Amino acid sequence: WSTRKFRCYLDKREFDLYTDHQALIWIFIPSNRTSNAKLARWAMELSNLPFKVYHKPGTAMGRVDGLSRLPVEHVAALTMADLLNPNYRPFPEGPPV
């Protein structure tokens, strides 16, 4: 998704792509082929972009995936009425800064 959204920036100059998934690096080597249709589509879609792929262990990347690993302190059930209510405020005091 992000490569489609930011393609206008990505196709202008070569960039480095760092991944913690070492097994995926071989997909981007032009001489390799895969029978997995999903991986083949990824490779084909990204093949027009000028980039180099590097492996970097996840422990060396720091906190790059903070939102998905953010601890949840409180979970509240929302109804459709809550979502459609124009006066509904999910953060009564405002979002934390």
C-alpha cells in the first residue's frame, strides 16, 4: 500500500530498503523465481522501483513498530450510535500529547 501511495517520491531516486525478514531478501534478486503467486506479485510491483534491499535484525531497528505494540490500558466497547453521534468524544480531555 505505501509503495503505491508514495510512488511519486520513490521512483525519482534510488533508495535503501531495510527489512528484518531475511528470507524475503531473495525475492528481490532478479535471477530468482518463485512459485508463490503473492510473492511474485510483490516482486513484480516493486521491480520498477530503484532500490537496494538490506537485512537488518529487528533488535537493531529500535522501536519501528510502536503503534502495533503499544500496550492497551483501557478497552471500551463502541456502538454504532456512539460512532454516528456528532457529540461523541473518544478522548474527553483530549488526546495525550
